[in-house]
Amino acid sequence: MLHRHPNYYPGFRCLGGACPDTCCRDWDIVLDEETLSDYQHAPASLAQRLQESLTTDEEGDTCFRLDHRGFCTMLTPDGLCAIQKEWGESHLCDHCAAYPRFIEEYGNLTEASLAISCPEVARLLLESPAFQVEEVDDGHPDQPFPDIPPQLLVGLETTRQAVLDGMEEQQYTLWERLQGVLYLADTLQDSIDSEDYPAMAQAVLSIRPLSSTGNGKEFAQTLCRFFSSLEPLRPTWPQRLSQCFQLLEGLTEAEYQNLCRRFEGQFPQWQRHLTNVAEYLLFRHWHKTVNDDQLYGRAAFVSCSTILLYHLFLTQWAEREALSQAEEIALCCAFSREVEHMEENLDLAIDTCAALSPDAIHFPQC
């Protein structure tokens, strides 16, 4: 079997109490039966607090209680989980033990990655010189992958590698590369819809100058409106989107173009950072096409998400003509937390982006 992960995956270490934005908040963590059974044998020093921290959600599942601030009631004042601190990591529930790692299995292929809703993961991704995928064959027999046409997975494998390679073609701008990915995904979607999976291997990634002109500011505002319409996990997310929208609203086209040029000139690392984010999204979401045959929507989602993050970076930078790493990380974390981790939001975003033709997605042009 093949095992894959991004190049920065082995370097991840949880920051624990030093994390600037703990994962022990806001989310309803549903506990599995094995964990609940284990909790019946908690040490006396922890047992009462543990029982008082359990509640039942609307679906009847048992989960950890959140306090009035949205923090897990098992979180200690020093930012650590009381279960892990007093009883050991082996007694964490499956969700808490795995985060921010996630595993996808595709028959003979297992892919592991790290969610950028975690600040330390976002830092590793942004600081990586390039997004690269590492692969190991453990020599074990391949596992069956029922109900999925083998040639579809082969087509996704071939084309995603071509896309990730193309995203590193530095002679083109990030936007030209993403436009090429969009057009390729549009062609591939036709092959998927007609179940002509062998044709996927014949499709070629073509990168050329941007075809869309103007409208970059208006399209970014449209993205702000759409993403702010989704159900928020924290109120700070729609507030940040509204601030971005309002700043863009107050600019003429010439002022917008000038702002982009100044930002890109004074913060040149933006392109490497957002290339890494786009490749992370492509790696994480491309193969999930096996679940619903929706490849183009995922490619469009990656482009729209990268455009949105560019404008969030841009407008954050505009406040004082500076953008700290902590601010970049916070914006990436917020996006991932509010969109990637919210299943209904992610599905709606992919469906909405799928309705946009490649020419309807307008990239910034400065």
C-alpha cells in the first residue's frame, strides 16, 4: 500500500498551552462508545470533572460541554486538556487524538495531511519552501476499493500530479497557474460526466496569460458576500469579511490596482505563501471527487478560496502597510475552521463555485 503526506507533515508538534488559538473551543466533539466506556474508569481526581463536562446534543450524541466563552470545560487554565494532563494522551477521544491530522483512504492509497485550522500547521505550510508530497510503499497487499471505478482514481491521480507540478511553474503568476487548473478541471469534468475516464489521462494542463480582465475587485467583494452568508462558527469571521468588503467598496479601480501593486511589491512572499495554500487545498480536495463526481466545483473552490485569502491578506496589510506572520496564520486558520471544517459550508461553497464558468472567476490583475 502507498502512504502519502506533505513534506512538512513529519515536523508537526502540538504547541499545547503555547498555542495562540486552542483547538479546544467552539466545536462540538462527539464521543465514541469506546471512549465513553474508557471514561467509566477515570482516576478519582478526574472522574467528577469528566462527568460534569459531558452533555447530550440535539441528535442525542454525547459530547463535551462548552463554557460560556465556547471553550471545552476540560481545558485547564494553562491551556492543556485535563484528560491528557492527568490521565495521558491514550485516553483522548478519537477526534481530539487525531486533530489536526486527517486520513483519506482510496483502496491501495492512504493520504495523510494536516488541517490549516491549526496555527502551527498553518505556520509550517506558509514557511515551506514549496509544497511537496512524500510517498512510502509499505509493501503490504493493496486493499479493495469497492464502488469506485478504478480508472476514475487513475485519472484523478494522473491529473492531480500534473496540477501540483504545474503549480510550481514559477515563470507564470499564481493566477495564471490557477486559471490553467480551472480550464483543465472543466475539461476533466466532461470526461467524468460521460464516464470516459481513460480520456482524463489525455487532458493537458495549459498555462497561459489571464483571459479575464478587470472585475477583480468586484469579484472579491462577491466572494466576501458569499462566504459571510455561510453559518459562522465565530462572529469574528463574518466581521473580517465585512471589513474586507467595505475597504474594497471604498476604492476606485485605479486605487485598487495601486493598492495591489504596493502590497505585492512590499510583501513579495505573498505568492509563495498562497501557492502553498492552493496546493494544500488541491491535495486535500481533488481526490474527494470519488465521492460525488464533482471535480470542477472543487477546482473552482480552490481558486475562489485563494482569491479570497489574497484579498484578506491585502486588506489586512492595508491597515498599516504591514502583514505579520501571526496575521497570515490567523486568516488561514479562520478560513479553514469556518469553511473546511463546517461540512454544510464546504458543500455549499463547492456547489456554488461549480456554477461559475472558468471565465466567470476573476483573478486580481495589477
